[in-house]
Amino acid sequence: MAKVLAALRNHWKKSTFGACLLGWGGHWLYGKHCDNLLRRAACQEAQAFGNQLIPATEPLKKATVFLNPAACKGKAGNLFEKNAAPILHLSGLDVTVVKTDYEGQAKKLLELMENTDLIIIAGGDGTVQELHANVNLLSSCVQAAFSKIPIGFIPLGKTCTLSHTLYPESTNQVQHITNATLAILKGETVPLDVLQIKGEKEQPVFAVSGLRWGSYRDAGVKVSKYWYLGPLKTKAAHFFTTFKEWPQKHQAALMYLGPTERPPEEPEVKPSRPPLYVRLYRRLRSYWSSPKEFPQEIAPEDWEELKLSTIELSIATRNRQLDLTRTEDFMDICIEAERVSKGEFVHRGSQKMRDPHMCPEGSQCIQASRCILQLPEGTEGSFGIDNEEYEAMPVEVKLLPRKLRFFCDPRMREQMLQAAVQ
């Protein structure tokens, strides 16, 4: 024993390095063991759903999974196979996996929409947006069918804004993925709003989070370039942005309509087809009846117009602060003050990396159901739409309230209802 201690003392550098390596290796192995325990517990819970008896005449529920293997720097496929796929198969679902990295996807989607009970999006914000873009290329009847199918979201991408609304926060990636997959099996859903963003000539783009245009977004895109600075990379990206012309102004003209009243949500009941003699009577009555009076002219819409000069503009849905009992439908337009100190810009930029659509104190906040953003000719830069980059151009943004229904964790739905009551 004395010789061992003497050897460790004489070679203390090697001993210290070995101890650190051993400690790191033990911690890594312990983390892998904990992840396996989480997977096993989730699979046991999913098996309870799979063991439930169903009538012999009732077919299995069919789930279509749209998987983006390129998400999370190419790791999404492996994450799905290890953490989500076993849960889905054990639950008794008839699972079909469609990868989103091939041509002709819209045609394949058309074939699957007619024969699926639920849709699962496995990826990040870009995968959600890509699916909407493909559906928009299809016929109106398929689009209507798509909006009625419940959607599950498995967060596998680098940015997964929806997961903050649908699932509890978790620092463990395996636990976050398994919780999201189990939430799909539990069946609780919430309606989410969608923004339709249309340029003058482009196909519409759809967003479940929102649109950003300004200096904070431009600086956030460059954060990855300063990877070598570690935890200081975010502050560095915003600090070096201040070396440009200061203060940075983004000028535009904004026209908008106010909130709209939310109609009561009625259960869909398909009326039975009337008998033949009733249908014949109705047709004859409509044929012989006197021509209908022309409807009264509809009052023109009350558009508000605003000239703005801001450091950043954001147009966001209310999905992040979801209120299931609200009586009006609207999106939030945040126009931030154009004058801000460089130190405050760096500090606020770090906050916006965590919550991109935060509206800081001193900003002008507008609630609107529809808006038109006009940019000066020759405007450069880019929009950030659900963390995807698009060329800045004049656009019309329209709110599509309660357009999609997403599966969510029952605990999150209960929190939303309690918050609404309070």
C-alpha cells in the first residue's frame, strides 16, 4: 500500500489525469444507465396501452410519422429509433414512417392523408413548417382533412419551440422525447393557432410560433460562428453586431385589423342524409321560388395604419401563452423601441435566445387578426419564420385560429385550465 501511495505521489500529474478520466467515464456510464432506465419505464407504460383489448371489428389506429433524419445535425434518426419508435410499436399503433428528405413528398402525403388516424412530426420547427408547405400544395379537400387529424410532435431538432407549450421542461433529452411520445398515447389535445404569411408572388408560408425581423434575429443567426468562445458566444455575437451603424433602425409601414370574436367551439356532428322525397321537394322549391334579394353591402374593414422605426419587429401567435378560454382571436405584434444602449442590446440579446418572441418593457404591443407589412424598396436582410430564414419582402400575415390540434401532456393542459380560472 505504501508503494502505491508513493507511486501516486511521485507521478501526481498522471495520477490526477487518470482520476479525472475515471471520474468522467463513471459519470458518462451512470448517465447511460439512467437513460436506459427511463426508456424501460416508458416502454412499460406504453405496453399497458398495447395490452388493452379492442373489439374484433375495430381496426388498429394508424399513425403516420414524418421523420426528418437531418434534424439535430443528423442525429434525429438515431434518437427516434432509440427513444420513440419502441414506445409507438409497443402501444399497438400501426406505424408508418415517412422520411422527409426525398422528392415527390406531396404526392406521398396525399396518399397517406386518406388512411391515417393521427400524424406524428419527428423533428424540429423546420419539419413542422415543411409539412405545412407540402400540405398547401395539395387540394383544398385534403387540406381540410389534414386540419382535422390530431398531430403529435416529437422534439428531435435543434430548435423545438412547440415543446415548451406541449410538454413539461426537462434538461434530459431522453426523458423529454419519451414524455412527448407518451403524451401522444394519452390522447389529450389542445388547439393551436397558425400564421399564414404570404408574399406578393411566393407560396404562403405557415408558422406556429411567428415571424421576426430585426437586429436581435440577425445577431442570433451568427452565434454559431463564435463556437470557440463557449458560453460567451451569444454575448460575443451581439457585442460585435454593435460595431455596425448604431442605432440600427428597421423602417416599414404596417396596416392591421383588430382582434376577432371567437365563435363557440361546437362538436362536429355529421347530419344524416334526408330521404329522397325531401331532397326532391327542396330542389323544386328552390327552382320555383322567387329570386333572392341581393345581400346588403358589407361594411369596409377598419384598417389601422402605422409608420414604424424599430430595432426589431415580431409577429407571434398566442401558442406560447395558450389560453383555452379566451373569447377573442388575435396575434401579438411587438414593435421594440429603436433607441437602446449597446450594453442593453447585448443583455437583451441573450434573453431573446431563450425566448425569441419576448416583448420587452417600453415596446409597442398590438393585437391583430391580420396585418400587412410594407418594406421600403431595396430593403435587405431576412425574416426569421419559426427559426427558418426567408428573404425580407412585403408580406401579408393572416391568423388562422385553432387551425391545428396537437397532442399535449395532460399536466400541461391542466395547468392551462387552472391559469385561465385564476
